[in-house]
Amino acid sequence: MTALTDRTDDRWDDGLIARSRPRAAGGIEEDGADGPDGTNGSGEGDIDDDALVRAVSGAGSDGGKSPAPPLSPEAQALRLRLDALRQLVGLSRTRLDGKTLAEAGRVLDEAAARRGLSPQHTVVAIAGATGSGKSTLFNSLAGVQISETGLRRPTTAAPIACSWSDGAAGLLDRLEIPGRLRRRPRETSEAEALRGMVLVDLPDLDSAVGAHRDHVDRVLALVDAVVWVVDPEKYADAVLHERYLRPLAGHAEVTFVVLNQVDRLPGEAADLVLDDLRRLLDDDGIALGEHGEPGATVLGLSALTGEGVGELRELLGQFTQERGAATRRISADVDRAAVRLRPLYVADGHSGPEIGEAARAEFEDRLAEAVGAYAAGLAAERAWRRNAGKACGTPWLRLWRWYESRRAPRSLAGLAALAAIGSRGQTVAPAPVEEEVTARQRVEQAVRVVADEAVAGLPDPWAQAVRETAVRGADRLPEALDEIAVTLGAAVAVPSVKPPRPTWWPAAVLGQAAMTLVQIYGGLWLVGQIVGVLEPKLLPPVLLMVAGIIGGPLVEWACSIAARGPARRYGQDAERRLRQAAAGCGRARVLEPVAAELLRYREVREQYATVAAGGSRLSTTRQ
């Protein structure tokens, strides 16, 4: 047998296709019982290739790949959804665990694999439970005995494929169906209507052999459509409905459910069983394609007598010629993945993740409180007024303040010495740094409050990601705020750093100097009169002295009134600068990373909306 090869990347070896007896009357003999030596049960050896059953080798074709035709609107919509799903997985990979995204990744991989293979073929699997007659139906559709039938169970041990046209090699390679299990149907006028279809007979889905069930699960995840074969006795089987039909309810448009063996039901019993079957399918959530609506096709037939097989063949032919099964199947897979991912991306009732202005303002207020911006502003105001008072105070008051400042350190030193003597022999624990602890707690509370505001209504994985981002940003925030307080607060907290003098300071100095000179002049005048040097006139010098004594405090009082507004503005400016610095640090370390995380969530939510939107479904005329 000559091995058939296609292009290098699609090369496959058909191997031992069949060792069979010559075809009879334009058909083929059953070759499902070949022996291990390549001969059939009768022991006949190799014969001419023309007499052998042809395999779906892709001879003269591209091995399952062909130039892609222009995309239909449905295929274009599917491409957009797949691109959105790919971006969704990429954006979520660092936020969600791999198991959560595994289903979406599998859908993307399988979609890419299917879209890279022949779009001219439709792969349909025939599945059913033990004794349902699926292999008989498979042979009836093929028009020749391909799949072994009989009383022995299970009859079908591995998937067997039958293709009505060449070029499906890549598709069958993807299903891992070996060349010896690939068949061709009898060439008849009826077979021409099914050109482009690849029919796969699966093992029993309820087989006691685990490998058989694994074959079923693997192939069902890859085919374009499924024909579920049930019988009057087991059409309500729990394994069929709970393990297969119910989870695949979203794949109704690529689902056929046929009630086989209706010839065993007398009278109207077949219609009653079909109605009950439709009820069960409706309970499973499967939409039924009735009255021209898209959905699953349900019909009754008898594969043994041929009743209803022609109708199924016609429906499958029409379904194959539409060439939209692969698109429908992938769209249903995307829908299923979107439903499972919904709790991770959508929180019902949440208008949109963001940090509101109120939350930002509250966060900045808490940071300003933690850094002591208000107290620093008051200190700056007091420092400005104190500095202004030095300029406009009377010389005698300034002299008294100088004396007090010189005397205070000595008094404090004496008190410290007395305290040291009193505490001698005792261990005094250092006082706790209340301000630092309180400031750190305030910062942590501010971060916690703004994080809670940001994650309100978010799905749990993204809420956790936002909280972790806020916690990471707040890790060194208290230290950064301390540095800001030391740097900017020095202008108001350190006595040696003086605020700017008022503009009217020279006038105040001159006024106080004038009042002092008036006092001195009046005093000297009065002394001269007392000693007899000057003519005695008591009233003028007394009036001068009183004017100087009263004028000095009046000038100081006027200057203190004039200093209130500038001092307040100076304190507010100092508070604003410290507040802005603390807010800027908080924004850079907490708000901006949290906002970036929320922006990422909005991006993935938009991508999810595209994925979950659902592409335009192909309208079907299956009745």
C-alpha cells in the first residue's frame, strides 16, 4: 500500500487502511473485523488497491487545509469574540489563577486548531448509550456496513470515521482517528447530498470500559455537531442528560437528538415518547428548533427498517451545505466559557469601578491629618504673628521678652536637675511615641477606607487585586509622609527659620522709635526741670511722656490687628503646601496604582462584554 503524503506540515500516513474483500455492487464489504495481521476474518490477504476500501487520506488535496473563503458576518463576529477572549485571558493572567482561565484557554486553542483546518467539511459525531443503535444508524447513513453491530457489548471500541469527500485528513488527525479506522461511503446519489460531511461513530457513552468513555469525551469536545441516538427504553437515562446534554445545552444549534427504534412502538406511542423526550430536553435547557427557530433537531426513526433515516440524511445534508457548523460550535463554546467567567468579571448592580471625588477628598484629608497639616498651619500663623510682633512691639516689651528668653533655659535646667535627683535609683521607661503610632494608624485607616470604596461591587478576584495594590502602595507611605513633614514643616516648626517680615515693618519700627524718642525727650525735659536747668513747666514734658507711653502700645495693637490677615494667609499657605505634598505622595503611591488596577478591570470588562455579547447566529431552516 502506498503511503499518501501531503505538504510537509500536514503529512500523515494512512497506514493499514483495510484488508477486505472486493466491493460488491458498487459498495464495500464490512471491514470492521480485520485481524491483527491485516487480513479479514476469512483470512484473505492483500488484493488490488482498486478493490480496497478508500480512506480519507486527502489524496490530491491539501491534507485538510485549503485557502480560506471570505468570512461570513457570523464568522467575523466570532473572530471579534475570540480576539476579545484572547485579550481577556492575557489581561487576567496575572490577576486570576491558571485553573480559572484554563477553560477559556482551551476554547482558544481548539478554535485556532479548527479554524486552521478545512472549512469545507463538517464533522458530525454519532453518540449514544449501549444498545441505542447508533452504529446501525451510522451504517445506514453510510449505505454500507462500516461499524460493527451485534448483540455483543460494547460493539464499537474506538471512534470510526466516514468521510463523503477528500480533504478531511487534518480534521481526522485532530480527532486522533488512525488511518485503519477511516472509511468512505458507498457512492450513490444519496451520498452526493452529504458531500463535505465527516461522520464519526463513537463508543458507548455508558460503557463499563473507561477508555471508551475517554474516547467519547475527547471527540465530543472537538467535533462540529453531535447526533445523539436514544432508544425508547433509555431516552431518559440520567448519565445522558446530566453528564452530556445538560452541560452542552448551549450547543443546541449543532445538536440532533434522534429517537431510534420507533418501529418497536405501537400506534401513537412513538409520538408520546417524542413529546416526553422534548420535555426532558427542555428541562435540560436545550432550545428546540421548532417553527423555524434555531435550536436542536428532534425526530424519530428506525435505523433498522430505514424509517426516518432519509429525513435525517436530508437534514444532515442541508446542515453540511450551510458550512456554518464549526462557527456555531465555536460560538457555543465561547458562550459556555463566558457564562463560567461571568462571576469573575461582572458584579450585578455595579455602575462602574472608580474612586469618587468624595473618597479622594476624604483620603487626602486623612493624610493631611496624619501629617499634621492643620497644626503646621497654626504654627506657621503663630510664627508669622510672633515675628511681626518683634518688629512692632515697644522697646521695653521687647527687652522684657529678651530677659525672659535668657532666664527660661536656666529655670528649665534647674527643674531638670531636681527631676533627676528625684528619680535617682529608679528606672524610667521612655514615653511611647504616640504621635508616630497615631499617624501610622491614620494612614492605614485612610488606605483601608479608600480601598473599600474602590472595590465596592467589584468581583472578588479583582477586589482582592485592588486591595493588594493599595496595601503595596501604602507599605512605605508613613515614612514618606514623615519625610515630607520634616522637610516642609521645618519652615514653621523650627524657631530659627523665620517667616518673611510684613511690608509695613519699617513704618512700625519708625513709629515705635518715634514713641520711644518722645518718651525719652519728655523724661529728659522733666529731669532738667527737676534739677533746675530748665524753666519749670511741668505739663508739657508730662504730656510728651504720656503720649509716648500710650502711643507705643497703640502702635503695637494696630500692628497686631493688621497682622491677623497676612498671618492667617501665611498659615493657610503653609497648611496647603503640606496638604498638597501629602496628597501628592498618597496619589503616587496609592490612588494612581489603584486607579490603574481599576482601569485594567474596566478594560477586561469591556473585553468580556464583547465575548459575552454573542455573535449573530446563523438562521436555520431545519424543521
